[in-house]
Amino acid sequence: MAVNPHTYANTLTAAVPHGIGAIWAAMLWEVYWNLVDAHGFNPDLAQDGTTGGNNLALRLVSDGLKLQPCSPGFVDGRNAILAADMALTGGANQCLIWQGFAKRGLGFSASQGSANSNADNVAAFDMPLSCQSLNATPLSQDVCQGTAAVYTLTANGAFTGTVQLSAVGNPSPSMVDFSVNPITAPGSSEMTIDNTGGVAVGNYTITATGDDGIWADSAEVELNILAGAPSPP
């Protein structure tokens, strides 16, 4: 993104056709590398889509061309590639494809407006619920100063293999600890926010993240710090 920061939002002002096409190519590049990371690279480009993520990406994009409507917009093109994966692999790569598009603003809630115009495109970076792979319970906790808060993080969905957990946003001087880290998906770990005695009274948002090296997802939880209980009489 530091080299090429273009997202779907840039289509509003991009030149037609090549500026628009460059943004679409950047999205396909993200999808391509997600598939290569997951399935490896096959230098023999004559092989089919079952032999390497690079050949799979070429197959899905080509098949998507056959499934999209005439005069397609970006959302049409994205949906056609997702449909091609459903037809070819039974949907085994749906979340990898979604991740590539969502990174560049063609997420689940993105809108192409009129397919023949780039003036009413709306970017979005969200994922479908089926690809939200890190879940937290409870989503909010009230604790007194000095009391630990414990949340259960569950990794499933698009995660495979070993998932490394991390968290940011916990108020100073509290500390974050995981009962198991990394975890093997599907699996769970308890995230404990401790050392809350010196934390100011207030509401805080903590973002937990899981990363398996290919796929990353986050979950937000609320921590409400209340004044400590009164001393015994």
C-alpha cells in the first residue's frame, strides 16, 4: 500500500480507461498473492488451477469473465470471480478472495452504483460475516479497578494452522495476557486484562488480532473500568 495506495475510492477521479483498469489490476494482484501464499507457486503456467495459486488465480479470473454480465462494474467483476471459485473449488478460497478485494476498498458493503459510470462508486473495506474469523465473548465487561477482565477469543472461519494473537488499546498500566498463544485453528484462548488497579475510570476499546501468516482478522471488545468497591466498615 505504501507503493500503490489506490483503492476503489480512487475510481471516482481516475482516468478512463487505463486509470480505472490500473485500480482493478491492483485488486487482482492482492487476490493473486493471497492465493499464491495459500497454495504455492507453480512455474509451469500450462498447468490447471489445481497446481499452484498463480494458476488458480488465472483460472478464476478467466472463468469470472464468462460469468459476469455485459458492461460489468467492479462489484460485478468481484462477484463473478467469487462465483468462479464456488464452481471450481466449492468455495474453498472465498475468504482469500474477499480479503484481497476488501483491502482495496471493494469489500462486502461496496457499491458500484451505475455499472457504466464511475461517478457514484462507494468504497467499503468490510468482510462478509462468513469470513470474520476471530470472535470474542463477551463483547463488553464492567469491572472495578483492581479486578481482571477475561474474554474468550475463538479462531475459526478462514483461519488455518497456527494463529498468533495480539492486542492493542488496553489502558495503561494494564497488561494483556493470553492463556494460549499461538493457538491452532479452530481453537480458543482466554485474553485477560490484568493490573487494572491504576487504570482511570472510563470506557476503553481493545482490539484483539489473530494472524496465521496468510489471513488476519480482528475483534473489538469494550472494557468499562468502574471505581473500586468501598472499603469494609
